[in-house]
Amino acid sequence: MAKVDTAPSDPHAPPARPRSSVPQVPRQASPEPSEPSNSATLIGSVQRAMRLLERVAEHEYGAPAKQLARETGLALPTAYHLLRTLVHEGYLRRDKGLFFLGEAAVRLSSSGAEQKRRSTVADTLAQCRDAIGVPVYYAHYRDGEIEVVCVSDTPGNPAVEEWADFRETGHAHAIGQCLLSQLDEDARRDHLERHPVQSITPYTVRDSNSLLRRLERTSRMEPVIERQEYALGTVCAAIPITLGTTAATMAISLPVQQSDRLLSVARQLQEEVGRLLGSLAISISI
């Protein structure tokens, strides 16, 4: 029988060290980087460029680089670099050593002013809509075309759907008829030559001569009434608003079942426009 050797392989080896009973403490993960502060996310060169633009805008007759650097607290080399960049991008222009706002900056300014004016019109229409409880429209005649600028309605009282281009069908709706009534005869005929009378519904005026006669009979300050000439099931009224050389109008629409209310609601609109004309007047030139 073979013998099993139970002796240690190395009799001189030190005894094994017992395992420690102390629990191992896990390593802590590195803390997540904190969110950068607002100031840390800003781009300094953009801030400095905007300060230069603001200073240039304050100088109607232009300003030299040294003055702009002094007013903005920028080092002169930094100011020169930014000014050259702004000139290259069209936000500034340089003339005889002076810096002025460029075309790109002017476009931004005019766009912002236009948005503000449109917002004023929208607020005015919303006040009228809430006061009389029907959809309200604002339009004007510009560059030979009818333009509906703003419409204010509610889900319960929706506006008329523009199923046929308002610009091409001015003869058929109260908005267009009201605007055309404010033009002279030559301008009316020119418009109708470009946008001929056509049948939109069975109630639409049949030809341009009939329309011109109707427009001639229209009183200057009376509402223009249209019944189902543009959209079946809808009646409309528009009142003229003339400020300077701009022909404009505000209008309302009602379901045909409420046609007996049309004139009285149009009178309410006239009263509201008279009350709000000041705020509307500053926006009439949109």
C-alpha cells in the first residue's frame, strides 16, 4: 500500500496569518463635478462685443475706437479687434475713423420693433374680441395688396377659414371691400385688373363694374357688410380705419344664423376701436 505524505512541503515556512475580521471599507467614488455657475458659461468676447454695439448705438454721429474702448472699459487692442470683427460681419460700419451701426444691426432693430408692433395689434384685437365676444380681424392695404395682419378668435367662436386666398378675393369679403372703398378709383381698378372678380359663392358680386358701383356708394365711416359672399354660412362686417395714407380695417364674423346681430356687433366694434385707437395707431404702420 502506498503511503500518503502529510508533512508540510517546507518545514521552515512561517505559519499562515489568520484573516482579519475587520470589515473592508469600500473606496468612495470621486465626487461628480458641480454644475458650472451662470457666469462660467458666459462667453466674454460676446459680452464685450455687445457692449461695444450698445455704445455705438448711443452715438448718433459715430464714435472713434479710442472713445469706445474708454467707455466700455476695454483695452484698446481688444476694442480694435472686436470692432474690426463687427465691421466685417456687417453689424458696424466705419467711416473716416468713426464707427456707426451697420445694416445687420439695423435689420435686427427693425425686426424687434416690428415684433413689438405686431404684439400691440394682437393685444388690441384680443381686448376687442373679449369685449364683444366674436372673432376680430385686422388688415391693411400695402404695396397694392390686401394683407390680413392678425386674427383673434376663441375655440367657441372660431374665425373664418381662409379657404381662398384673401389677397386674390378682396372683392368677395368685407375686409377687402372695406379696404378697396378707401382707395381712389384708379387704385381700385388697378387692383381689380390684377385680381379679377370671380365667383366664390352664389352670393359673390358678379363683375367688377357692379363692385365698383357698390364701393362708390359706400359711406366713408359706415361698416361694410358682406353676407355669404366669401364663405357660405358666414356673414361679416368691416369698419374703415384711415390714418394718414394707410388704409386699414377691423372686421368681425358671425354664423349666418346670427346675421340679425351683425350690424349691432359692428357698432360695438366701432366703439371699441374708438376707445383703443391710440394703442392701435402706433402699430398701424406695421
